[in-house]
Amino acid sequence: MYVILIITVLFSLFYLFQINKMTFALCESREIPEEKQNKIYATVNILITILMLSLYVEVFMKV
């Protein structure tokens, strides 16, 4: 059971890192002003965190 939890957490951290990398690339390519970038990062990170929490709950309920 703990192995699945550890794998889920590691996957979540890797996924969050990759999404932030893609968000950075989007902000650079679209030349989004620095003031708006913080709001974009916050929104993306909150949505991805909600997605990861729901994944965790789903995995935890199945085990």
C-alpha cells in the first residue's frame, strides 16, 4: 500500500514539474508580461494540485 502511495507522490511531483516547464515555455513564446505570469502559474498549479489530489483519493480508495 505504501509503495503505491510513494509512486503516486513521485509521479505527481514529476508531473507538476513538467507542467510548470510547459507553462514557462508558453509564457516565453507568447511574450506574456511578468505581472500576468504569476497569475498564470498560480492558476495552473492550483488546478494541477486539485487534479493530483483527486488522483490520490481515487488510488487510495481502490487500495
